Amino acid sequence: MRHFLSIFLIILLIFLCGCTEPQTEIQLVAPPTPTPAVPTSSPSPTKEPEPVYLIGTVSKLEDDFSYLREKAAQDSQIICGADIGAQFVVVSSAGGWARVLYDNAFGYIESKYLKLNPELTAAPVNKTYIYVPENQEMGLVHYKYNGKIKVVSTTYNEDGQTKQRVDVYTQSGTLLAKDASLVLKKASVSAPAIPAVVEDTQDTQTPAPEETPAATPVPVPVPVKINIKDGSITLSEGIELSKEPDFDIGEDKGRVISEDKTVIFYDNDWLSAAEFDIKEAKIYCDKGVIELEDDYYFIPAMLKDELVDVSHNSQDIKIDMLFAKDENLLDKNVYGEQVCLLQKSTLEKLKKASEMFKKDGYKIIIYDAYRPYSVTVMLYEKYKDGTYVAPIRFGSVHNKGAAIDMSLLDSDGNAIIMPSPIHTLDSSSNRNNKDMSEEAKANMDYMADVMKECGFTTIKSEWWHFSDKDANDYLRTDHDFQTLLKVVYE
């Protein structure tokens, strides 16, 4: 009976559903869990968002910097340095090392140099500069001359002994060395004849009127000619020379001598009248050893290398290094990236110029600054031009970081009119180019006047080139941009 009743009710329900309008579906949910009443005046507490990044800030240094390494080990390759305040995203930390993110790559830094803080803000963008360790070493500074020198000799007394002093000058009168010894390897010496010393044999009594005094013999003048080759005398005319084996070259002073210790010396007057045509020689003096060639002499000096990153030390100078692009004189990127380095004091001079240009509404743009010596070699091998490309023997002032190739931008950021495009290797870049416009000449002269006032010199062949007047203070170097240390400072 109950079974029959159940079937009947189901049939009735189906019948009724088919005879009525469709109804909205009702979702059944569990009843809410009762919560304690909260006063309406107090808002519901909100959950604090979880920190997104763990930031490691450099708080201590190993020496000049802290270092990011390829592996968690002190002897691992250094990726970069980091200044106080530099920040990295810390991925993990274990064994006294933190694994951090740097320029989309990972590295390791010792945890003891970091202060860790959770941060909600975005990950830091690492800013870097190029660091070159300061260096000093002895070197030679070359100067051009005509290969001819003069020697002045004097005598003086010291400790009861008569000694000889030799001073050496260029033919034009530049003093090369005081109280020195001149040692000849390849040279020629010429002078007027040396007066003969003749003993006076005349009677001191007044001769009788009828007597005629005896004639005094007069030597025939013979000009002096001396040739030295490979340190030995090959020709000696008009003079007798002898060796002085006890003379210590490099220690003793007061001689003009060949490398085989043949003394080229007669008296003070003769030396002052003699002309020395030098192909190869050395002067030993208190300055050290001055080397002489037929076109140049070389003065020893303590030279320094104090290169600094221009972009890190000045915000008012635009940098557009042409050799960091594919379109340049070498038709390829040889710098790798926009690296602009100058000597510290050269940059100080340039910053002074920048302030002067800024007052007139202009901004400096640098197209080249420090240029590794190897790049100068590449330029010379391609162009072999001593006018527009520096010869490889002495390199370029750019190799010292004491020269700038530059122009000026106006207030709208446009390069002002100059005699030619930058880095043209023809007469259109010359400062005396007759085809330049009046505007180009005025701009060129204005830029040169300011740069000269701030301690730079110009060259005739390139309107864009300026050299630090103190360029001889600096070392010529060949730093590899790819291996120089990058330092994170933010």
C-alpha cells in the first residue's frame, strides 16, 4: 500500500511540474557559521600583504668593495663589486652566502656584508660604474727635436779636487740635463780645429835693432770629425782620443764618452763649439737615464693612471661613444658598451668647461674619450695615416685618457653646426678649412676658446679633438673594457 502511494505521488509531481511556468534555480548552501557581534564603529581588520622581495643591502665592505661571485666561494670568479648601499634581491641564503639576482643573472655574496629586509616595492634596478684601480709607475715622456745637441763643460773644485761638469742642451737651447754624462752609441761630432799648444821658445830679451825675431810655427787648422757606431769610434780626425777604462758609465759624471769608454773630450771651449748629431745616445743624470734618438728624446718621469667613469661623475655631459657602435671608422663595435673614461683631473677640467657651456645654453656631447692602445693599433693598421690617425709607436693621447672627441648640443638637444661631421678623415675637419661656413667657424672657435680656458689644447687637423695640457703626466694603457670591474652603487 505504501509502495503504491509513493508511485502515485511521483506521478502527480511530474504532472504538476509540466503544467506550471519554469522556476529560477535555487542554489543550496550550507548555513553560515555564526560569528560574534562586532561593534559597527570598528572596521573589520584586514590582512597585511605578504612581503614580495627579500632585499640585501650592502652594509660592510671586504676592502674597497664587497664582491659578487660566480660561486659561493672566496676563490670564485668576481662578477662585480658593490658599494655601501647597493641592493640585491636575495633568492636564498645558506652556509654564510646569499644567492642574489643581478642583471637577470645570479651570483653569490657573503651574507655578513648584507643587511636583509623584506620589501613590498619592486626589485631594485642595479646601476653600475666602471672602476679602474689607480696606478703609478716610471715611464718615458717623449719630445720631438731635430737630433742635434750642444754640450757645455765647466770645471769646479770639490774636496780639493778639480772636477768636470757636463750640461746637455738641445740645439734650440732646451736644457736636458745638468751635471751629467753623455754616452754615445750612434752619433757624429763636428767642430772647428783644436788650437795646438805651442811652447814659446823666443828670447825674452829685447833683440838688437839689427836682429829679426825668429818666426813662431803656426799649426795648420784641421776641423774635428768623429763618428761613433755601435758604441765604438769608427772615425777620428783632427783630434786624438783615448779610453778611460775606470770610468763607470751610469755612476760617474762629467764625461762625453762612447759606449766603449773612449773619451770624446778636449777642453771647455772645444766642447762648446762642437755640434753633436745624435742617432742613439743616453744621458745619465739625477733625473735618471734620458734616451736620445734622431727625432725624439725621452725624459723619465713618474706617470699615473687615475681613470674614472664620466657618467658616474657628471650628469651634465651626454655620452655617445662611437666605437661602441657598429657604424664607425672600424665598421664594428670594439668597445662592447658605452664606456666613457677620463683621467680624474682631465674630467675636472671638462666639468669646468661644461659649466661655462651650460651658462650659454649648450651641453657637451662626448664621442670618444679613453681609447685602449689596441684600438689605436687597429685604426693605424686600417688607415696608416699619421695626420688623422695616430702612429702606433707612441699611440694617441686618447690612450692616456687625457683627450676628448666632442661637440656641443643646443637647448633642444641638437648638435650645433660644425665644419664637418665627426671623425671625417679629410681636410674638411681641419681648423683652417676654407670651405666651412661662418656659423661653423664661429661655433668651432667658441668651443675651442672655452676648452683652452679650461686647460685643453687643440690640434689643427680635427676640430673635435681636445687634449689635456697635462697629458704628459699620465700612463699610456690598454685596458680591456670587457674585464674592467663593474661596481653596483644602487
